[in-house]
Amino acid sequence: MDITFRHMNPEEAADIKKLGRKSFGPLEALFVPTPKVALVAVMDEKIVGGFVYDLETIGDKKIGMASFLFTDPAFHGQGIGKRLCEDGIRHLWEEEGCDALVTFVRDDNVASWGLFKKNGFVLANLPKLAKFLGLLGLTKLCAKTTFGLFAIGHDFYVAMRDEESTRLYGKKDGPGQAAVYVLTNMLFLLLLSLVLPTQNIFYAIASGALVLSGAVLAGYIGTLFSKRKWGFRFTNGGGLIYLIINLAARRFFPLIGNWYPLHYENTPRFKRDMAVNAIAVWVFLLGLAAAGVIADTPPVFLAYPSGIASALLVYRCLPIAVFESSGFGRVFKWNKIVLGLLVLASILVVFVL
């Protein structure tokens, strides 16, 4: 069957929106708009994929925003998304004359962000990007894309007209990202401790640093069970929501940092390797939480880390998009029985023992 790639017709907007919502999870689907402009893939007069984009002018700069890229689940693996991405990016550069392109992608969606990286995008260094767009311009762009508000578990990507300029606004995965991840979350924990007067701030910060650093190390150990190249990444999408949840719920809810394969494979082994990485962190948190529970009167240096680990276990057991990137999604895609055992063990440790 032949697939045709073309611009959408105005009367097709509702069908594109419907397909987009079908292609994403329940929460992400809520943000799929009725597109004004898009490229579509058509097979037998049926739309089977879409590249929805928008344009924004900030100062004297024209920014192309790749808002949504999706393929009908029944047609995955046929290169439709790859072609739509390539054609969409080419259109934004050549026909729209954009000065820069941006997009944001869920952290564990290695297939999508890998595709954008192959087409010239890099993980954005937001402070550097603020120098290009201006602080107000970047704020406007983040608000327009909902990145700062609702994009929990998403990363921000940017592309400039040439490779050298693009590199100037990018950041690299690696140990530096892990350090920024821990330090940023300690700032959140500090703010939370200030509104909880019964908390010992010193023990809270030290314990948070210990637990998150231990999780980073456990995740690294999980990568050693595969032959892939991995990088650590601090995912800062939805930062405002994190702050609101921390202060409103008065419980520590850390931003996401995790190890990610540098290259995607549509194979069972890839899913297994992603799951093993998540399981390694899960087992570390289970052990730390259990240690605090087993001790009749745990010393303060154990009680604080154990309490934080218990809270993180609860987050990992919630099957909703906000918490999926904590590890639930990776194990769910690989083996639901193993996931069930991990959830059961977490419930026993946190609520029963």
C-alpha cells in the first residue's frame, strides 16, 4: 500500500486530533489540540500519522514548534513517523523560514527523542537558550508549550540552522546532570522543610541527598546488565507543578532524573534493559525502606532516609502518567508479573509491616 505525505486540509483537523489522542496516554491525550497546521500521512484515504506544529514570533525571531508527532498504533514500525519528522522539520526550515525549532518529548520515549536528535535537535540548555530568546521570550515559549507547567517527565529540545550553533545551546548527558539533579531536588526539599517546622532541616537535606545519590548509583548498576551506552539525564519539564505538589501536599516529590539508552531499538531486549535499570533502583528503595521499618526504633540517620524511600516507593506504584517515569512505565512495558511483585512488595513494606 502506498502512503502519501501532504499538508492537512482544514476539514481534517478533527480527525487528526482524534488520531493524536488515540496515539498518546490518557493524560498526554488531553493536550492534543485541534491543529491549525500539520503534515499528515495518508493511506487509502485514511490519515495514519501526523506532525502537528505551531509558529511563534519572539522579538525578531521566528520559532517553529514541533508540538506533536504520532502514528496510528496499527501502523507502527513502517517508517511513517520518521518520514513525517523529516518532512516536518524540512518544511519549518525551508518554507517557514524559522530561526530555531523546539519540541519537548517524554523522557522514556527514546524512539521519538532519538528521531529528533537524528534530525539536528539537541537537549536544550535552558539558561543558554534564555540568552538567545531573552528570559521573557523563553518564559513565553515554555508557557505556550506547557513545558514549565504540565510537561512532567518531558525534556526540551532545540535546533538551530547549523550544527555548530545548535551545539552552543545544548547540554550533555552525564555525571554533571546527576549532580544538578540531586542539588535541584535538595533545593525543593529545603523549601519543603521550611514549611514543616517539625522537620530537622539538616537531616532532611542530608537524607534526601543520600537517597537520590543512592538511586543514581543503583540505576548505574542496572545499566551494567546491558551492553548499551547510557547517559544520565535530569528531566526538568513541569517544574512548576513539582513545586506546587511539594508545597501543597507537604511531601517530598522529586523531579525526575534517570539513566537512558543513547539509542533506541524496537526489540524485547531493549524493553528488558530499560526495565532492569528501573528494577535496580526499585530494589534499592525497597531495601532502604524495609531497613527503617524492621528496626523497632530506628535511629534518626536511618529513619529520615527510610521515610523518603517509602514515599518514592509510593510514587513508583501509581499507574498514572505523572509518576510513570519514576520506573513504573519501564517495568510495565516489559513484564507485568514482575511489576505486580514489585508493587506488592512496596505495599507490604510501606503499609503493612
